[in-house]
Amino acid sequence: MKKRSYNCGLDAAVDVVGGKWKALILWALHREPLRFGELKRAISGISEKMLIQQLREMETYGLVHREVYHQVPPKVEYSLTEFGDSLNTALLPLGEWGEKHMETIEAIPRD
Amino acid sequence: MKKRSYNCGLDAAVDVVGGKWKALILWALHREPLRFGELKRAISGISEKMLIQQLREMETYGLVHREVYHQVPPKVEYSLTEFGDSLNTALLPLGEWGEKHMETIEAIPRD
DNA sequence: TCAGGTACTGACCTTTTTGTAAGTGTGGGG
DNA sequence: CCCCACACTTACAAAAAGGTCAGTACCTGA
């Protein structure tokens, strides 16, 4: 997040969900709350550092809720708030678009 | 665009529309084709370099069409392809979400 | 005593993205 | 003859994002 004012809602939304991982995390939490380790395993390729960093940001955005269980070994569960859920819903058509055009997108030459 | 394979459609879509400017450009072209200079004026804050860079990428993605008129001074018009238009449509709910929650988003503390 | 699982944290570095500023080519108008 | 509009292009620099890897604290069971 870098800006303070936006030209349009899309601008603002992309700012919130932008980056490499946030959409994936949102998606992973859509079905059910997950623990840190579970999330890590669910999202292939993400490092612990990025996962926490993104989760923390999304927490401050009010998109996810962090629930700590005082146990040993520790257990922390992440879940979507209503706000996060509404964003996920708004992202559905985009996800479908991506799904539908996946092959085209993958075929785009890079560099 | 960096990846070749995606976990889900959302992942792929965010890759296509990611970055600071693409969504804005898509949006600006939604109403009507625009010339380079018009786009530049329409999207406040964008530099010429970024504008062209993004336009070129979006052209290779097949999202926008570039039409050159051989005149002096030169005239180049950019418009959305059907593909670009379909992406724009898929982005509408996200734009509405951003619009609706704009104040919340702007109020999020940064750094 | 000691390794192991869990959820982080921090230092450091590389890559990617974005920005700034100046320069290019063309023909028409002053 | 010079300057302007327009659509770029290039070199360089700064900033943001992402990645690696080692280390912390806690209790538990072997």
C-alpha cells in the first residue's frame, strides 16, 4: 500500500489485493480457517517470511482474523473476516476469467 | 508476468492485471479509444515511460489494440480488444468493492 | 539431556518495478 | 530557420517487493 487517494475503486482494490501472494492467501482461507503451517503447505512456493508478512498486512487491512490458542506447541489460526470474505466474492469473476483464459495467459511470451 | 503455471485462475488474472497501472489503463479505455497523449492526461501521475511500457505489455497480452495513423504530427490510438473488454468486465465487481470500501481502505495505516 | 514441532523474527541480498530527465524524428506554421 | 506537437526511446537511479537462511522460545516425549 503506497497511495492515499485513488482515481477509482479498481485502483484502490488492486492496491489492497496486489502483490504475488494476497489473492492466493485469500483464496486458501475461503473454505476454512487454517493454521500457519497449513497455509504454508497450501500455498506452494511461499516462504515463511512472505506468508507472515502478507498475513500481518491483511490483518491490519481487516481482511483476516488471527486467533491464538495458548498451547504447546503453539497454534495460530487464520480466518477471513466479513470484509475479507466480501473481497473474495468480488474477486470471483476475476478468478473465473483467469480460469477460462488460463491457456492463453500461459502462452503469452515473456521478456 | 513471471510465472508459467498457476495454482488457480485468480493467480493468473492477478498476474495479468497486476502492477500499478494496468487496471487504470484498462478502465480508461473502457469508454472509448484514446490517443497516447489523451491516456497520459486521463491517468494522473503516470509517466510517459510507464504508460508505453504497460501499453506494450498489454498489446502482447492481446488486451489492447494499437492503431497508427500515418500523419504529422503522429496519431496513435489505443483501444480494448474483446479480450481486454472481457477482463474489464471481470474487474467490475472488484471496482465496485473498492468504491464501496474506499474510505476504509484509505484509512488503513501504512508502514 | 536433547531433538522435535510450531510459529515466528531478523539480517542481508537480489530482482523487479517504478520514476526522472533528457533526447529522437517528422513536417507544418511563424 | 526555428520551434512546436506528438509519440515515443534511452540511460540512469531509486524504491519496493521478494527470497534465503539462520536463529528464538516454548514444552514434550524419548
